[in-house]
Amino acid sequence: MKFADVVINRPVEGPFSYSVPDELGEQVKVGSCVQVSFGPRNLTGYVVGLSPKCDIKNIKPITSVLDRAPLIDEKMLELTKWISDYYYSSWGEAISAAVPAVIKRTMKSKRRAKKEEPEEDEIRFIDGSDKHLSPNPEQKHALDSIKKCIDKKKHEVFLLHGVTGSGKTEVYLQSIAHALEKGRSSIILVPEISLTPQTVARFRARFGDKIAVLHSRLLGSRRASEWQRIFSGEAQIVVGARSAIFAPLKNLGLVVVDEEHETSYKQMDVPRYNARDVAIKRAELSNAVVILGSATPSLESFYAARKGRYTLVELPERIDARLLPEVNIIDMRDELTKTKRFPIFSLPLKNWIEKDVREDKQVILFLNRRGFSTFISCRKCGYVLSCKRCNVSLTYHFHTKKLTCHHCSYRQDPVDICPQCNSSYVKYWGTGTEKVESELHRFFPSARIARMDTDSTHKRGTHEKVLTNFKNHKIDILVGTQMIAKGLDFPKVTLVGVVSADTALNLPDFRSAERTFNLLTQVAGRAGRGDLGGRVIIQTYTPGHYAIQSAKTHDYNNFYAKEISFRKELDLPPFSHMVSLTFRGRKEEKVLKVANSLKDKLEKRNRSKDVHIVGPAPAPISRMKGTFRWNLFLKSDKVENITGLLRNVLGTRKREGGVIITIDVEPC
Ligand code: ADP
Ligand code: ZN
Ligand code: ZN
């Protein structure tokens, strides 16, 4: 083969043709990683095809081959091609996402990974059993259907719907074991590995060294060596976050996507793929089975199951018929009327915390806002202290004694005098986790209290330390953001308090009700995991909302029924597919002009009217880091209608008159 089709990690279409010099003839294969000259630069590219002839004159040669054997096989090429088509990236960008950066660096420098870096502080709970548990009838039913598909090498997507503690993980474990017996490998995706140490521990306990863990915080050389263990076939089971879906396993038989509804499966950079949907595609290409597991399936997945595209399997009860915790909704409007102020803790919440701490039980308090005061304004003139570069208000952080922007690195000293009217009526409002922590100290001086959020855990190892201390009951009350909502299983936690259920509900996003229901259900799942029973207290100013009411009764079906009719009425996903375009620039008029003119062009080309174009509208944070941001939303019953139209009108252009355009297919 004398000629190669090469794609590169840039937003350009391709593939581009290069000749294969004789001395490289043996080494250049489909899937090879090569160096090519592209314009004035030398870039890394991937060979996606070979051919004996080529019509192009003055063709340039491949400069060098970077890998000894191709890292990308035919199936991975097909998968990345699909990603690039579906998520509107170049093929080279999609391949690049599939090969970890550390592997690419190692190849380029033609050296092996540098000296071994110190090992992670990995939390090792010992509560994972190494033996299979005998499945209950529902688990058995699920396992029978899953095993049958694995045996027949039949691609099928199972939606495993069960509350926390209903035995989903045990179904994953036994399905993986079955695949392994049949000589087939498995991938288990978890939303964020550092937040699910107990799950990982259970997989390790059952499968030992057959497992490779692709930790999101793994250091470079460890990541490279785990990848090598997978590539060589030594590890046949991979547990990891989003990008683990590209693990170079052979003979894939099963992909598990735990907490399939989680937004962390969506990659925010190009290619903006959703690992759940990539998982389904990868499994389809390998005739593998997919298990999507969740207590609160995404509307998309549950709808697909209702329509028969996925197979719904339900685990309706907790193991040992352990009861779900009782959920009490506290109407904070009443508290407001009674106390004439906005209390952080309602009386019932305060009483329950007091009682449980006294009885030597544990409490989790949840609030999805960091910092101390989340809003600072002048009571005289109404001035709000906001970031100089973003239009969001600043948050006061007690620990650093600074006013901080949560969207950029802006910080300033706190103020007592209003910058606008010079009055001294500046007031600090709003409640973040730091204030909750400090109020807890005030009300419960003898309790041992800890806080867990990204402020308290950015130092390596602190996160694990807090969890271990909580596990060993050296902490009575744990306060945190959604970091503590997931996956934790602490039997002595009898009370979970949601300080405010309204933060997520008030976001300007059609998924805000879904997010709220998911979060409340998940947080509630942290209570009553042992024999002591459990109680959840949700404080809210909108107690009647169906997301909150459904969380109270643990009723997914009720929530789904309400939400799906709302989506249908407004033709929102899953009834339509959506692509969002974001326009960013320093000058707002320019941003708007580019957005409007692109909209016009799209409307003109949209002859069959199968794409519905909404906007331009300011982005939820309409100015960030000094740039203005506007959105266009494109809806259609097929993603291909939208991306086809965009390819026609916009092509690979990412910039117009200084305005940057980003395209997000199925944003979340
Ligand atoms: P989920 O993943 O749905 O939260 P798990 O699989 O973690 O549920 O199960 C909850 C608890 O019940 C775990 O402690 C698990 O070991 C136990 N368990 C699961 N299946 C069984 C079973 N068939 N028999 C006994 N205990 C089980
Ligand atoms: Zn003022
Ligand atoms: Zn800012």
C-alpha cells in the first residue's frame, strides 16, 4: 500500500492523503498513529485507510510512525467515526479523545513512561464480599435475560430500574462474572470514580487483579500502565469514568452504565459525546449487552424502554425488604411566617438532628451551594456585588476571607461600604455549606462536624480521609454539596436533611425538575441503609411541586408521568432532539449579529422545515470571563436533520468575525 488516509486532531474535515515512504511501508497500518506535515506544522494524525493508488499530485509523505503497533482497531475506528458524525466533531478529534493523553505523550517522546509516581491514596473499604450472593427472584429474572443475551451474542439494552439498595450492583457483578466465563470482557462506567470508592471496592473484592481502574485522578504513569494492562489482555474488566468507554478491551461482552442519568457522562469539550450513548453504540458494534442502571432513569432512557427499544427490568424493593426512609417536606414559608426570618434550619430539622446526634447516630446535611454567603448587596441602593468579568454575584468564603466568583478565578476582599453609594448597609445574604457548618457548630457545640465540597477537598487525600472518618463514626454530622449525594453507604446514617430543595429547581433549564427529583431521591438514598431506619427532611419554599412530591413518596412513575407530558406538550427531549449553538465574543452587538445572520442562513436552507430554530437568547450566564454569550437552539425529530443542515451552512467553521461558535449535540 503506497498511500494513506490520515485524520488529525483539529477541527478540519479530512481524511487527507499522504504517501507512505518505502522505509515505513511495513509499519504504517490502519489505526497507526503517525506524524505528518500539515500546513506549516508537523501534527499527529491517525491512519484511517490505505490504498494502492491516489490521484493527487505533489502528495506529501508521512513523516514518521509513532506507535509500534496500532492502538486503534477497526471497531474503534468505526466507533470514533460515528462519534464524529453524531456529535459534530472531526474524526481526528474523536480518535484523539479515545486515546489517553498520557499514551499520546509517551508515543511522541518515544520513551517509556517516566519513573513510577507515588500511588494514589485509594480508599479501601473492606465491606466488599468476594462471593456471589444468591439472587432474589427479581435479580434472578434480570440475570436470566441478561445472561441469555450474552450467550447468544445478541446486542440488547437493559434498563435496570431500582431504588438504591435494591441490588443493582449485585446484578452487575454476576453479569460481569458470566461474561468472563464466556471469555468476554466488560466495561463498567461510574459517574465519578472518586465519589464511588465503595462501588470500586466491591468490584475489586469480587474480581481482584482482573480489574483495571481508570481513576479520574490517576497520575500519568499509573494511567498508562492500567491502559497497557487492558491493551495486553491482562485486565478484562475495566471500571472507570466517562472516557473508560474507550478502554482497548478485546471481545467486549458487556457494558454497564451505573447511574445512567448522570450528567457527568457528558463531555464538555470537543467531541461533546455522552458516554452512555457511546456505550450503546460500542456495544452494538461488538454485539454486546448494555445494562443502564438507575433509581431515577433519564426521561430519554425510560421513554425508550416504554417504546420497546430497551428492555425494562425492575427491582422494585430494597434487599431484605428494608423500608425506604420516611420523607418529610418542610414548608419554609410557614417557618418564615412563624419566625419572621429566613432560618437555615427549620424547627423539625433542628429537633431531629439533636435527637439523632444524642442517640449516637449519624446525620448528613445537603446543600448544593458552596461558600458562606452566596449573595452580597446594599440595602440602601440595591447594588449587588458581582464579578467584574461574569454577570454572576460573588460568594463570600469564610475560610479564605474572600469574595469569589464561582465561574472564573476572580477574587476580592470583602467590603463593608457599598461601592456605589458609600453607605454602610452592605448585607451578606444567602446560605452556602460553610454557613451551614458554622451554624451547626453554634447549635450543636458538642457534635463532631465536617464539611465536604470542592473547597474542602481540593487537597489530595482529604476527600478519602473525611469519608473514612465518617465511616468510623469520628464525625457525627457531615455537611456537603452533591459530592456526598452519591454512592455512599453508611449504615449509621439515620437522618438526611436537604437544607434547600429549591436551588436546582429554580435553574433556567428544562431539565430542572428532573435534576431536582434525581438529586432528592439520591440524597434520600443515603438515609436508612442500616437496621436503624431512616428519615429524610426536605426544606423547600415550593412544597407542592411534583418533583418534590414524587420524591416524598419515592414514586418515579408519578414523576415520569408528569414530566413526560410536560416534555410532550413543549416538544422537548425525548420527543425531539436538540442541538445548541453558543456564540461568544467580546462585543455583544457582534455576537448577536453573527447569531442572527447564521439563523437567517439556516432558515433559508431549512427548506423541508424539519428543523425548528429557537433564539438567539442570552445564555444562562450571559457574560463569562469577559465574553458575551448567546444561544441558538435547533430542534428536530432526528439529530441528523440538524447536523446535516449545519454541515451545509456552517461546515467546520468555528469562528466568524471574531465570534466563536460552539456546537453541542444533545446538551445536558
Ligand atoms: P444497589 O446497587 O441497587 O444500590 P446493591 O447491589 O448495592 O444495591 O445491594 C444493596 C445491599 O444488599 C448490598 O449490601 C448488597 O451486598 C446486598 N445484596 C444485594 N443482593 C443481595 C442478595 N441477593 N442477597 C443478599 N444481599 C444482597
Ligand atoms: Zn449602596
Ligand atoms: Zn467571574
